[in-house]
Amino acid sequence: MIVKRLQDPEHSLFAAYALARLIKNGSDVIRPVVIESAAPKHLLGLLEHNMFTGAVENETGEKVLRTLLKSDDLRAAVIEAGAIDTLVRMLRSGVITKTQAVLAFLHVLNNHDDGVGLIIAHAHQLVEAALHPLGSEQWAQQRHGTCAIHELAMMSELEKEVYKNGIPKLLAMLSSKKPCEVLGAVTALRALSHHSKESLFAMGGFRHWIDLEYPQITYELVCVATLRTSRVSSMGGFST
């Protein structure tokens, strides 16, 4: 009954809460039944439909999700049920609520060794998906894509992928004939390059930013993005 309720929009979060209590306090007989049911797939459905943003019994949806994923077996089952495909699809949508849900899910996974391994193994897919909305003709989607790529760059497991492969793609977008793509690239580059030369040198970890593994990352990106802004304006990009 609880597993079935996960599909009901009106009761899904409460069902997830009840499931979390069962997983946390239930016997060794209950856990395998839950894990082998459709629950892992339904939980991904809740994530994709933004059902973990509410609260139930004085617990936030994110806390409910965190409790569920503390179970090694359930976490593995959720991953196996297609977690990466779901996260990629959500990031590509450029919808802010979906982007926020993905970031929350990744932060929860990041607390577990197998979750960290999953993030690292699929770093390329996640970054590619976050870049996708930057080429949209809708400014809202570009803005949300910028938020996503910036937040992914803040995660140590994804930082290298953003700077090694994401930045070259953004720089290539600056040569696009589509104003919307140039605008998306400019916005993302500015978000990723928010330090001036002086502040970078003042940072204790400045050498990290000019390490050979990150050949594109210098304060000059700020200048590149700024110069390209005028080009976008002249092409009518800011009206998208």
C-alpha cells in the first residue's frame, strides 16, 4: 500500500516519509521487500516531479530523501533504477525546480562513497546536461543552466569536468551565429569567472586555478565574457 501511494501526488511525500521510517526502523524482512518492489523507481519519479520540496511531520522533503538514501541497499537500488538518466533528463530541462532537485540529490549522494563514485563516473554526462539549457532561446532556461553549471563546479567531484571539458564548449559557443547561444555562454563564463586577477592572486589556492589540468581557467575569462557581452547586445541577444 505504501509503495502504491508513492505514485499518488497528494500522498507521495507522506508515503516516502512512512517508507523512510520503515527502512530505518524495520526488520531485515521488511527492507528486502521494499527494495525489490517498485519503490526505487517511484522515488526517482518523486524526485523528477519535485515532490521532495514540501514537508511532512515537521520534516522537510530533503530530510526524508536523505533518510531514505542512508540505507545502502535502497540507495543502490535507486541508483540501479536509473538515477543518472533521471538526473541528466532533469538538468537538460532547464527548469529551476528540477535543477534544484538534482543539486539536492547530488549533495545527498555525495555523503556516501558509492554516491561519490557514481558522480565521478558520470561527471561528463552531468556537466553536458547542465550545459544544454545555455543554448536555449528562453532566457529563464539559460539562467537556470548557469545556476546548474556554477553549482556543479562547486562540487569537488565535478569541478575538474566543468573546467576541463565544459569551459572549451562554452568558449566555442562564443563563436556561434545564434545570439542566444552567445548570451548563454557569456552568462556561464561570468558565473564561473567571478574573481578578478587581484583577488585570484590573493587566494591561497590560486595555483590550483592555473594548474595544467585546467588550462582554460584564468582571470582572462572574465575579460573574454565581458567583451563578448557587447557583441551579444549588438546582435540583439539580450532580447531573447
